[in-house]
Amino acid sequence: MQQLDKLDYKILEMMQVNNTVSQRDIGEAIGLSAPAVQRRITRLRETGVIRQDISIIDPEYLGSPITIVVQVEMETDKVTIINETKERFRKTPQVQQCYYVTGEVDFMLIIMVFTMKEYEALTHELFFNNPGIKRFKSSISMDIVKYGLAFPMPK
Amino acid sequence: MQQLDKLDYKILEMMQVNNTVSQRDIGEAIGLSAPAVQRRITRLRETGVIRQDISIIDPEYLGSPITIVVQVEMETDKVTIINETKERFRKTPQVQQCYYVTGEVDFMLIIMVFTMKEYEALTHELFFNNPGIKRFKSSISMDIVKYGLAFPMPK
DNA sequence: TGGTATTTTGCAATTTTGTTTCATTTTTGA
DNA sequence: TCAAAAATGAAACAAAATTGCAAAATACCA
């Protein structure tokens, strides 16, 4: 993907908040025709700038969701162990996000489950059954103050 | 919103991964006509089960994004102070997510910036200029292992 | 259990949106 | 300055979403 211009930024800015706006409306907002907008969106998707298009679901309507921020400390820095662990986290559906971080701990996880029983089982699966893991600390969320993936466009 | 049924779950399951699939395709996958799917989606949106529809953008294409997990500890538990702080986090565009958590710290933030200068300025704005905040700890992400908001449907 | 009211559904028609074509304009690079 | 490449808008086209309506399924109550 060659350099993005200001029009691309504006399109991304709109779509990272609402990707159901029509190309006509986007075009009107930024001063382009619908086909021009459509070509840009297609290219943004093909090149991976737009990585995914999703609905954000409010889990409150599906039960009593429990969000937990988990800090994971590893025994070792061995690349193979780290990579295996990453792969396991990636494949676990309850893990919404996983960051490999600097500092005292190695991983930060955002996990969502619907019961504590489910979380307990998950900790066994993810942590206790994994010899590479030294310890983990769970912080339970009492309030999801902000929830999204949007960020300000640079410059 | 009255009780969701299995068909709603399936629709949500599909759309939380890709909300550009056509209603016809969804209908085919779950055994409903396109209009039936459309009515369900409309209701899911109106009632807030589907909270938002967005494009996920890969910030790598816009510069050198820096993701930071920040743990924030407050001086006090006073509700007004806590609420003001929540509101500030909510309104800050660089804050992607904010969880109010149990344990040693009070808030967990996922922050994205494009330069350390920007982060430094942000810490002043959010933390140093806020007397309610006792201390904060930044963990810089070296690798975003997993990145999303999807979760497994219950049951 | 039987009957009625309510809701949900599919089909067909309509409307809106997305996509393609093509000639023109703009930008790029030599 | 000029030629090649890229991007654009208008119009035509295709596909998707939406609406109206009658039939089927479900829920409710006597």
C-alpha cells in the first residue's frame, strides 16, 4: 500500500466508528463520488489497512459477563516457549486481547467469561497446565468504562 | 429485548467476526430467509445487543503505533473523583479501553499512541494533572498477540 | 384441549446501495 | 514540457437491503 492521503484518513476515521455508512454519505462528507470512495475502501481492505469489519456485541444481553484482566509472568524467555504460549492464547476464544509486554510481567490478557466456573476451568487450561508459566494475577473488572478499538488518526 | 434464541446467537456469532456478510448468506447458513435475518438484525441493533458496527484498522499502516497497558492507582475511593476520572478516560481518544478493576490497582487502560512524546504529554494530561491519582505503571506492548472484541456465545 | 391473538416467516416487489464501465481529468516522473 | 499512470465522476448495471402482505408457527387463555 502506497502512502495514504487525507481522504483515506477521513474514510478510516468514519469507518472505525461506523462501517455501515453508505459510500454516498462518506463521499458527500469528504468531497468525493461514491465510486471513488468505493475504490479506496476496496484497496484499504485488500492491503490490510482495514483488517476486519465486525459488529460489537454487548455481552450483557447474553448473560452476566465477567471481564478479567490477567497479568502473566513466565518462567523463561525462551522463544519457543513464548511462541507456544502466544499461540495458545490466540486460539482461546475467551481471550479477547493479548499483549506481550515489557516490565515485571510478560503478558496482559483481556478475558471474558460468563461464569466463574468457566474462568476457573480456563485458568487450569491456560496456566496450571502450562509449565512455562510462573504465576498469574487476575483483576476482575467491575465496570467497563470504555470499550473499543478506535484510535486517533496520526498527525 | 426479549429472550434471544439460537438463531440470534448464530447471527451474532457470524457478525462479530464479519459484519459484511450478506443477509442472504447468513440466512442460508442458519436456515432463514434474507428478510427474516434482516428483521432480526434490525431488532438486535435497536435493542442494543449489537452495540456498534465498525472497521478494525491496522495502525501499522499509519505509522509506528505504540500500545501501552497502564495500571492506575487512585488516592481515594470517593465516587465523585472516580466518576470524573472515568469520564476523562472515556473522552480521551488514545484510550481504547478502560476497565475499573478490583485488586491493588483501580484502573487498567489500553492506550495507543504514535510517539513517546505523545504518550508523555498524555500522561501529564491524564495523570500528573489529576490530584486523585496516586501512581501509574506503564507496560509497553512489544507484540499484539491477539486483538479483537469477539467472545464465545454462552451455553 | 381448542380456539384466538400475536408473532414470525417467506415470497415478491421496491428501493437503496454497491460495483463496473468508460471517457476525462489530475498527478507523476522523466 | 510532455507522456504515462493513476484517480476521478457520470451513467449503467448488479446486488443487496427493505417493505408489504398473506401464510405459517407460536404463545396465550379459557
